Amino acid sequence: ETCRAELQGRTVRETPDIILILNESWYDISLIADLETNEPVSPFMDNLENCIRGYAVVPGLGGGTNSSEYELLTGNSLQLVPGITPFSSLNMAKEATVVNLLEEQGYRTAAFHPASGSNYSRNLAYPDMGFDGIYFAKDVDGLEFWKQRVSFATDESVFTILSELYESGLKEGNSPLFLYNLTIQNHGGYALVTADQVPLQVTEGLEELDEWSHYEINEYLSCVNMTDQAFQGLTAYFETVERPVIICMVGDHCPTIAPKFVNKELTEEEELLYLHSTPFIIWSNQELEEEDWGFLGMPCLMPKFLDVAGVGLSPYYRYIAEELALEVPVVTSFGVYQGKDGIIYSYEDETAYTEQVNSYLAMGYWNATGHLEDPLFDVP
């Protein structure tokens, strides 16, 4: 009730077009490993200005894209329902998501995934969530592939199609647009491309690993380098757009091969956290206040991102963005959370954060059990 009262009378700034990208297996290997390469892995994003960056703590380790997708789009933690496949197990038509939150504010929405819609029942979940337009691999032309990685469309070709979908949306009217894109380029397995055709090579840090591991990491880091180049092209395109646009890209999980490359001296807690942490970057063609958000639970990312974008938030999202994320920045679905004091706690512990965490989990449970119409999830 307090959250709802505080929202009354809040004005919404000019609403930008919003691009949300969940990038398959996009990960910063430097979190866990000291490696040297023959050229920088992500030179564009590492030096990009006018952006917000940090790491999202995701549900899965080496897999579980659908779990990350669910936490990102709903704000709910899977801590309450561990082990499920969300889109196949939950009724997404009854849950509040970023889709209906933005559509309430006049946005037209679309989702694009360059693979089969039957994967994780996305062909059912996306319509249930209310996306106006839904595109899978069979619905688009122009997907391209790198060498022998013939099952995984490149980010460059996917982002080109994303730009085309954006332009198509502009032709339909002046409403603000929300485009959601789940990529596939960096999906495992690795060591598929002939070794002499892989441009990025690790030159130091793999001395104790076998030759096959060398092939795997070289191909994986070459894929990440391609993501960096593709994002450069995407931002270059949106720099030419006159309408305000804001983009958030975040990884869904580390690659399956990541655990064997750990060579830094990490505590058990640090290793657990870093293997579950993927990079995110927020960029706009308008001026942003540059920040480093550090480590942030995946459920907290979208509410904070939308707040930066200037759109109206529901009381649930407002609570996450302005209270939970400040006091308990890292909520996870694997039994622990991290308070602003930097200490990692079990959900079973009685701590200074217990009341806030329990309030958040209660609201998330209310959402996950199908209470879309509750004012808690509406934008006043």
C-alpha cells in the first residue's frame, strides 16, 4: 500500500523506444580466468561511453536460458520454484511482465528469436505474454552463420533484422516501441570451426589444459568478439535514429565450458557468484549518466533499466528498483542473496534484510500464481 501511495501523481518523462537483448552465453571470462589473447576480446564495449554497465546474477550455470528469460521479463525470482522450466510450467497469460507493463503505457511490442519457436514453448509463452508481433527463424529472411556453426545465426545478422523490425514498427504509427531479442550465436558446443579459421587465440593461461580446451575457448572468445562487433553496428544504426532509443543487452548464462577455465584464486562463494554472473550494458542515443551497477540479481535488472528509461513502473517494479536493489542487490534462485554489506546469506538466515527479501518473494509468488489484475502490477 505504501508503494502504491508513493506512486500517485508521479509523472512519466518522454518515453523512448526500448530494445532488450538477452544474449546467448555472453560472458566475461576475465571474472574467473587470467588469460591473454592475441587481440582484445571486446574492445568496442570495453571503451564505450554514455552507458551503464555491470553484471547480472542469473539462475543457471552453463545453461538454463529460459530461467534467465523468465526472471528478466517478470522480475520474479525462481527461488520459489526451483528446477522448473518456467514457460512450460507456468501460465504466462496470468503473470505480470514487462510486456503488459509497457503496453499499458502505449507501447507496441515485438519478440524475435532466430531459432525454433517450440524451444522452451516460446511459441506459446510469447503470445500469452501479449507481444503484438512474434518472429522466429521461419518468419524472417537474412539470417547468416559463421563457418561450421550452421545452427547458430550470427549476432550481426540478427541485429540487422532487429533494425528492420524496428523500421517496420515505425511505419505502423508513432507509438513507442519495445523490441525483445533473444540471440543464439554464442550457443555451445564449441570447437566446431576449423582451428586455423578462428581469429582469436589465447596466448597465455591455458598451460594446464588439453588441446581440445584450447580449441573450445578460442572459438568461444571469437564468438564474443563477434558480439562486440555486432553491438557496435547496432549502436551505429541507432545513433542515426531521431527518436529517443535505449538499449539493454545482458547475457543469459556463462558458456558450458566456463568452469574448467577457472584459474583465479577465488573463494567458494566468489566462484559460485562469478560463474552465475553475466555482463550487461545499457546504452542510449540520448545522454545517460554513466554508472557501474556492480553485481545485480537478474530480477532487479529490468525494473532499474525501465526506471532509467523514464517509463512508469508498477508498485512491484518500483519496490524492486528503489528498495530491494539498494538493500539487497543480488537475489538469486540458488539459495543465497547478497546484501549491500557485501555478505552472502542463505535465505534461511535471519538477517537485517530478511523482511525486505521476504516481502519481495511474497510479491513474486503473488505474481507467479496468476494475479495479473492486482493493482500491485499496474502502472497508476
